[in-house]
Amino acid sequence: MKKFYLVLFTIVLFLSGCSTNTNTPTSKIEEFMSKYQRMDSEVLSQLDSIVSNNKDLTDDQKKDYKNLIERQYQNISYKIKDENTSGENATVTVEVETFDYRSALNKSEEYYENNKKKFQKDDGKIDQEKYWDYKISEMKKTEDKIKNEIIFTLHKENDKWILDDISDSDRQKLHGLYGG
């Protein structure tokens, strides 16, 4: 009989240790970030929509740009820094680390400003396609990473935590494009 209780106690202890609460603000943020890392179909659909609506890029540039952002998603890392809950509202502070594409774009813009003639057509107008090719090629070379802080807000609805829409600046942080 002692063995039975010992086995039963062990099973109860094991099962209680394995159960996790997936309805916490932090778990919702971990789920959100995981969608980016796994390149979830919803995330890729949003990316497709954003890239396809960009009228400045050629089809080849759109493909290259999409690949750059997918590379970002696959390599994004994060640390949960803090969670604060107040009734039906919560904030989760996260430090995200991404490739520093913003730095590559800044360098591209600086190069462009100092070398405009290299990006001009014969008629003197700027060759936007050539300029975008240059910017994308510089982004492809990016290996440096940058850390940014995002404060996610959530609210409780029907006893479930719901992530509020993220701002454009926070989305830029996830893409490594935040300019501060």
C-alpha cells in the first residue's frame, strides 16, 4: 500500500509540475514572438501584404526584401524583462535583438547623398531602382545586431489575455528598421 501511495504521489507531483498556465500576459507575448521565429502563416501573410503593396520596389526587389525580413524573423531573439498586471490590463517589457538593418539603410542614405551622380539616369533624374538595389545589397551584408525594448500592452477579455495592436515603431523594432 505504501508503494501505491508513493507512486500516486509521484504521478500527482509530476503532473502538477508539467502543467503550465498559457493564459498569462507573458505566455501570450512568448506565443506572439514564437510566431515570428517560426514564420507562422499569419505573420508571412502580413509580410506578403506589406511587401506586395510597396510600389517603389520591382518584383525582384520585393523578393529580396521579403527574404531579408524572413531572415530577421528566423534570427530574432528576445528576453522577457518584466510583467506588470493591474486588474484587466497588463504590460510586458521585452528586449528584442535583431539584425541592424536601420544602420545599413542610414549608411546607404549617406552614401547616396555623397554620390548622387552614381544613381542618376542620363536625363539627370534619380534611378530609384538602382538606389533600392544598393540599399537592399547593403542590408544583405548586415551581420551587426541591435537591442531594442518593446513594451507590449494586453487586456483581459472573457478571462483571456489579448495582445493589443502593436505600434508602427514597435513593428520597426521587430524588423530591425527602428530609427529611434
